[in-house]
Amino acid sequence: MGQSFVLVDDDQDILDILKFQMELDGHSVRAFSSSPQALAAIASNPPDCVVTDLMMPDIDGVELTRMLRANPKLQDLKIVVLSGKIYETDKNRALEAGADGFLIKSRQDPAEMLSYILDLLAEKLLLKFWGCRGTIPVPGPGTLKYGGNTSCVSLTFPNDHHYIFDAGTGIKQLSNQFVKSGRKKLTGTIFISHPHWDHINFLPFFQPLYAQGNQFTIAGPSSQQSGIEELVANQMEGLHFPITPREFGSQVLYKNLGEGQFKFGPATVETMLLCHPGNCLGYCVHFAGKKIAYVTDNELFPEESDMFSPAYLKRLTAFIGEADILITDSTYFDEEYPAKLGWGHSRLSAVCKLAASAKVRDFYLFHHDPDQDDAALERKLALAQEMCESLESDVRVKLAEAEEEVVITK
Ligand SMILES: [Zn+2]
Ligand SMILES: [Zn+2]
């Protein structure tokens, strides 16, 4: 379906190039070389999206964004600021004023500019699984299909902010992708669920942390003894690793998290302490009406166990309630579990019940036991599908394949 655009730029060339490209693609376009004229036209007949130049004589792009954002009637309007220059400060000013995106002008590739703008309008999120294994990495012929790396999942927002959940061995593949793309000025948040090895020990191999110009926040639960900064630094002190966090060339901020609601980049993140040794946080991301839950490592005790807490189960069910995507600890087959009771991980039937009663849409089995090969995971999937059907749930049970990308749209 075509979108409606208002273009504002004092550079007639860019106006013509973008207008041509947009109309070719079936969109409707009104183009203005004067920002006051555009402002009046937007207010009287709001488009889906305003694409405005940054530097203009009367009202510049940042000021125009601010004025549009002050109008309550234009709440649903998307705003993209265009610039001829790659200055981080300009991008930050535009985003702070309320722009949804910031784009460098390219006379050579208007199609690429339009595809960025359309992704923003679709509020498209890209979820990618880099490691789904628990405890230790398990490379080898038996794990080729679903991958042998430990926990790491990335979520990319339309304005190019990156969320990364956990830094198991999977983060090395994500690092390779960033390096290969040659991308600079990356911004993102790395959420650590808890400081067990399979969730933190490949953080020092995430190369973008060493590159100048990138900005990352590392967020996670603090323990009684140390905050998240110490938890990261402790595994990088001389005895265990030759490089210290002082050598991170990018700007790195640390944020200790407890339970609550936090704003990181473009989305809101809600946290809840999980049932696992030490402090372990589950995360729910809320963005553009969508909810993505990353909840590992977590033990759902059987009802007959002394450790079973109905209050905890109720809270967790509400926490992940009606999530579009639930990625959760499904470590054991039911028959494996009695020998592992109290290890901090869940059995299949308990997570199926949880996903069904929380009415989630897509439920990804995650954090697999290292002794389960691809064939075992497929048995686990089939069993989980049967269990959910017998619970009369229409939740879709899934297994992420190695480096699988999932596009989440409205
Ligand atoms: Zn783990
Ligand atoms: Zn753990």
C-alpha cells in the first residue's frame, strides 16, 4: 500500500530525486523547498511521514521536528531528518527533538534511502538468533542445523539501534557480521541476563567494543558483591584474559538493573528477577505495540516441590503475557529433569504450560542442554507442539536455526 509523504528540502535536486523514486514505488508525495510552507501543509493535511532536510534557511530540520512534535494532532506522524554530513551530534539533536530516523543523503542511491524510510514506517524489527545453547558451546556435526553456540540474540530497530541479549559464544558471529559490514558509529545496548559463563564469556570477543565512534551500554543485574561493570571487568583481569575493559575504544556505559521499567534507545524494557542461582533478569521489550520476551535461565519447579511458588508463576505469566515472541529456557526433557532439579533450568512440559497460559504468539525453545543434538531438539519441538495442542493453545512452538533471522512487523 502506498504511503503519503511530505518532503522538505531547499535542495531542489534531492527533492526531485526522492519524489521520483517514491512515486515510482506507488507513494503520494508533496514536495516543498520552504519549511514554513511545509509546516502549514503538514498541519492542514498530515501525511504518514515527513522527510526533512537538516540545514534550511527559515526553520531548520531539527526545529521543524520540534514544532511538529509539539502538535498533539500529529502523534502518529513519522519524521526522518536528512543530512548531507555524517555528524553524530546532528543525529543526536534530531533524535532528541523527536525524529524517528536520521539519514545521510545519497544522490546515487535514492532506492536505498527509500527502503530505510519504509522500514522505519513499518516499524520493522529484526530478531536474530546467534546462539541457543545452554551451559557450554557444542560444535560438531550433530549441531549444524540449530547451531552449537551459547546464548546470544540480537534485536535491530529501524533507526539502527541494536539490542543484544547475552554474550555467550554466539556474540562472536554477530561481531563478525558487524566487522564484515564495515559499519561505523554503531549504537546499542547489551543486556546480560546473569554472569554465568555461557552468558558473558565471549563479551571480550565482541569487536565493536574496541572501535572508536561506537556507543554501547552494558546493562544487567548487579550482585551483592559487584555491579555489572565489575562483573564484566573481573573476567577480563590479567589472569583470565590479556585485555582489560580499559582498552574498549568505543564509549561504554554500564547500568545496574533491578526489577523495573527502563528506556534504552528507541524502546522500553521491563525486567523481572528469575528463578535461577544468583541474580538473573528476564527482559520484555515493548516497541510499537509489540512485545518480545527474553527469559532465560529460569526454573519452573513442579507443583509438588517445596520450592514451587504459585505467586512467582503468576507474576511470570503476567510478565510475559501475550508476548508476540517468547524466547525461554526449555533445557530439559521431562524425563531428564528429576536428576537436575534445583539446577536453575526448566523441563519442557512446564514451559509449554507457561507459554500457553500466558497466551504468547511465537514460543522459541531456547537454552538447550549440551548433550542434546539436532535430532533431540527436533524431538523436543514435536513434543512441545503436542503438549501445547493438548492444552488447546494456539501458541506456535519454534526452534531457531543457527543465525536465523525473524522479521517482526506490525
Ligand atoms: Zn545459561
Ligand atoms: Zn545460568
